[in-house]
Amino acid sequence: MAFETITKPEDVRASAALTEDIRARFTWDDARAMLAGLPGGKLNIAHEALDAHVAAGHGADPAMTWLGKDGARRAFTYADLAGQTARFAHVLRAHGLGVGDRVFGLMGREVELFVAALGTLKAGMVFSPLFSAFGPEPIRTRMEIGAANALVTTAAIYKRKIAEWWRDLPSLRLILIVGDDAPEGCVALGPAMAAASDTFAPVPMDPEDTALIHFTSGTTGQPKGAVHVHGAVAWHAMTGRYALEMRAGTRYWCTADPGWVTGTSYGIIAPLVNRVHMLMDEGEFDLDRWYSTLQDERIEVWYTAPTAIRMMMRAGDAAAKPYDFSALRFLASVGEPLNPEAVVWGNRVFGRPFHDNWWQTETGGIVIANTQAMDIKPGSMGKPLPGQVAGIVERDGDGVREFGEGEIGELALRPGWPSMMRAYLHEQARYDKAFVGGWYLTGDLAMRDADGYFWFVGRADDLIKTSGHLIGPFEVESALIEHEAVAEAAVIGLPDETAGEVVRAYVCLNPGFEPSEEIEKSIRGHARRRLGPAVAPREVVFRKTLPKTRSGKTMRRLLKAREMGLPEGDISTLESDET
Ligand code: ATP
Ligand code: MG
């Protein structure tokens, strides 16, 4: 089944922030004009996100509605958050921290996390978010790599994951505990904030000064610490508007965990810089809760991920029927390839297609996107945003060879956009290796079609070579989930004497289906018809869950290592270990 292009109605196209005209005339001055800036060419992300809006008379605008797991609801204006972050900045200073010091955040979707992130930036210090679900070891490793000076966390997390070892980390001088009480040696954030002033002028930073350290998801190996600068905020402002259709007052929901880059770039910075009214839900994925939230909060722009979308699809169309999604005007997805089936499903159930977009920790923000004015080819990541030049290349000696339309190669970007990482912490050689012949090489394989749309093929590490064919797992996985019994799929290559590699698929079944030889045969038959015998999996193995990172990415390398009895490598970001 080929998926037809989804053509946008004229009124939707006309409503788009990024029109063809703007795209054609774009210059970097347009992006810079989206920022308030500070005198002398300085800036500060927290100033762009909060204080500049307050200064412009928007202090009373709603900035965030927070929904607690247990039904609590709290509302914050821009002035509220500006005041809270000022207090937080004072607390850091009062404890002897200064510009450039590194503050780590370790908690779930709590308001204090926002306050900590932006308060740290306001004080000219560097913020690094961690997943609250990490165990002690991954936390410690990252804080060592990042030479943490302070940590903001909760009493429960401190007790279970930090108390034992933190005194052995010489750089770590301050532990702030959310709430009114703190264990010995730590500082309670509540009273410290209450005693601090709620005004603090954001420290003027050079655009090249470090603002954030983000660790990659660890899907392909050991996580890398990517360094990002204050100047990145120009790209967050711009992509929030052009790729996610944010306007002042837009009711916006980003479902990403704040422990990774999406949760910061598009869960904190881009929405606030664009003065939206965002929603923060403390709870984890729950079908009815999510549908009610979309309906009751009248969400207009929703940024989520393929794993969640597939879970919703799995529950069937009927589950969505009772809800009113009429406020939604833009749906976007990131983090993993979005199967064409999911785009079409979104269009049916929400009346709008999902707009897939592509980026990575290293790029700091969205690079390739399906935007509101574009027709959507289901399965494609879209086109490079204005200011981005993307190519399909192959390493060739000290340079690269560029490919043309329809050819598969490594996705490469011309360096120079504001949110590009400036370093991998302590890994200069690895960083340098990513830049070749005037390109940044992403490690992902892709193809560009005749209309300039980019198509994700797979990670370079996941490519399968079988009987002279090169197979990207995404294509096979997408075909598999079209089968009525299949909810999720992961495809790897296993060594084979004659073919080089053979394709093996792991699948999770939809409710109402049980593993059986018959279903296995039916799935393989479907794949053979869709893909041809050379590409279709030779074996289909049933699993209850697939190994995923905490940011929702399938760890194919782990399936492969386990299958071959090889070392599992770094599994610090593995979410569940049930196989
Ligand atoms: P590591 O680099 O540590 O192995 P990771 O690459 O998964 O982990 P992230 O930076 O969080 O870490 O993820 C970025 C990667 O996610 C991209 O390089 C790409 O492989 C994948 N990705 C993100 N968005 C998309 C998308 N829309 N389509 C396909 N793949 C995507
Ligand atoms: Mg990566």
C-alpha cells in the first residue's frame, strides 16, 4: 500500500507562519529580529524566555499550566516565572556559585525544574538536565563528565540515588532539595527561595557562552555530552514559530521528558520565548488522560513522539471517538522515524496529520521539518528549514562525495546555525571527526527525493546488508506495523554465511492477538508482498516489549548484541529490560 500525499487545504496553508514567500526571502537577520537581546550584543536565554516579555508589558500573560499526577492544577504567569527564577538565581549566588558554574537538574515534570533551568541560565550558569528515572550510576557518570557544581533534586531521589556518593565528587558543592526540608548537608529550596529577592537582572552573556549541556540518548553507544550556547535561542525562537506554529498565547503541549534535549529546547525555551501558554503534565502516558487533556485544555499545538502515537493507535480509533479535538491546529512528532501509517491515522482521528520533524541532541533544535504550509508525504521527515542546507553524502578520503536525488547516503548539514553544538565534552577527536569537507555528518542515513523532501532510512549503525542489498530498518518496520496484528517492530541484521546478513524482526502484538505460528506466517507473508523476498524479514520473533531508551528510541544494537551473545555495551539509558 503506497501512502498518498496529504494535501493541505488552502485556509491551513494560508495560516502557516512559514509561507513559501518567507522561506524564499529568509536571512539570518530575520531570526535575530525575533530576539529582544541585551545591550552590547549580549543576550541571555532566560531574558528572552521571561524578563523581556515582562518588560514589554506581558507579565500577566499565562505562561504555564501545571497538572499534577493526582489532579492538582497550578497556573503561572510570565511575571510569576520571572520572579521565581530570580529567586533561584539569588539562591545559587548566595551559596557561592558564579558565572559558568554547572547546575544539574534531576526531577520529573515539576515546576521547580523549569525554575531551576531558567534561574540557572539567568545567573549566567550552565544547566544540564538528567532523567529522574536514571539510576545512581548513570547520574554519577554524567555529573562527573560535566564536573557538576550543584544539583537540584527531590528528597526522595536524593535518598535513593545521591546520598551515598556525592561527597566523593570534588566539584559538587551544593545540593538543593525541593520543598521545605532537606537532609543534612543539603539546602532546602523552599525557605531559601522565600528569603530571596524576586528581582534579578539576567546576566548579559556572549552568544558563544555555554548555556546547556545535553547528554545524547545513548541509542547507539555511550552517551555524549553536547555543549550548547546562549546564542542557540535564536534558533529556538525561529523554529518554535516556523516548525511548530507557536504564536503568543498558543495553548501548547510538549510531552517530552525534561531530562533530554526536546524537553528543554521545545518543552521550556522555544515555547516561552514565543510567549505561548504551555501545559506541563506531571503524569506519564495514559490514553484517557492524554485525550482528556487535549480536549479539556483546548490544546492547539501538540508536540509528541512516535512511541506515544503508536500506543494510541494500538488502542484503536474508537478510544478517541468520545473526545473533542477541535482546538488542535498543529500536530508534530520527533525522536524516531514516524511510520506513514501513523501520519494517516492522525489525520483520521484528529482531523490533522502529524508533522514529522528531525533533529538530534547535537543540532540543538529542529532542522528538517514538515511545516504547516507543506503538503505531507507520509513517511518523510520534510524539508530543511530556512537557514539550513542539508545534503546526502558519503565519506570519501578526507572529504565527502555528494549524492543526488533518490540515492541513500549519510545525512549531512552545513554547519553554522545558532543551536549547533559547540563541543562534545572531553571528546574533541570525536567532535572533529563529525565535520568533513564543510559538512557536519549526522550518523543517520537518508534520501532526498525530486521534490526536496528528505526520507529517513536508518541510523548508519543499524543498516543491514543482505545479498547485495542495503536495507534500512525503518522501511521494514513501517511495513510490519501495517499488519493488523503488529503494534511495534524493530528490525536488525544477523550474520549469515551466504547472505552476509539476514533480516530478523521483533514485534509486539496489538491487544486481541496472541503469538502463534499462524500469525508469524501471516506477518512474514505481508512483509514479503510489501517489500519483496530480499528485504522482508526471514524471521519474526514475538516480544512483549522492545528495548528502548528513556527518550523512547528503540535500541536495535541491544537486540543484536543479545542475539549474538555479545557485550551489551552502555545501557545506562535503557528504559525497561523486559525482553
Ligand atoms: P546516541 O547519539 O547517544 O546514540 P541518539 O542519537 O538516539 O543517541 P538523540 O540525539 O536523543 O540521541 O536522538 C537523535 C536521533 O534520533 C537522530 O540522530 C535520529 O537517529 C533519531 N531521530 C530523531 N528524530 C527523528 C525523525 N523524525 N525521524 C527519524 N529519526 C529521528
Ligand atoms: Mg545520536
